[in-house]
Amino acid sequence: MAKYLLDNGLATENTVVYTAYTDAVKNTFPWFTPETRRPPYSNYLTNRYQTNTFIPHGTSISDTEDESDLTNLGLTHRTIDDDNVKDNITSHILLYSP
């Protein structure tokens, strides 16, 4: 989304203050591989992922300000976006917002 906004003149580099990944995967059908790229122009990235699901699952991303591997909680790709993870990300947005 950040790239789309920037490419279409709807945002500037300073507009993308905060981004978050929740078990992010690349849409590379038929194999959904973990996303390893930081969103373009992201000033702050939160990354939450698990590796309990063989495919798909997220992974660690270099140069991430806030990252958690939630594998030990027993989460899967289908359950990682449940309320407790969303609430955690929302609280980080509120802390980081200018």
C-alpha cells in the first residue's frame, strides 16, 4: 500500500510513519513465501510472525524496529491475526504516532 500511495502522488516519504506485518507472505502463487522486504519508505516497522504453519508463514526481517516470533504461542497463519495480536500492534501505533 505504501508503494502505491507514493507512486500515485498520494503520500510523501514522510507520510508513511508506521507499518506492520502480521505473518506477511509474498503472493507468489502457488508457493507463498515469507515476505522479507521492508515496506517502501516505512519509518517504523512492526513485524509479528509464526513458523508453526509449513506454508504459509512469515519470517524475521532485517532492520525491523519491533519484531516478535509468536511461534511459541501455538499460533498458525489462520489464527495469528486474532484480537490479542491486533491489540498489540494497535498499542504500538498509539505509542509511535507523533
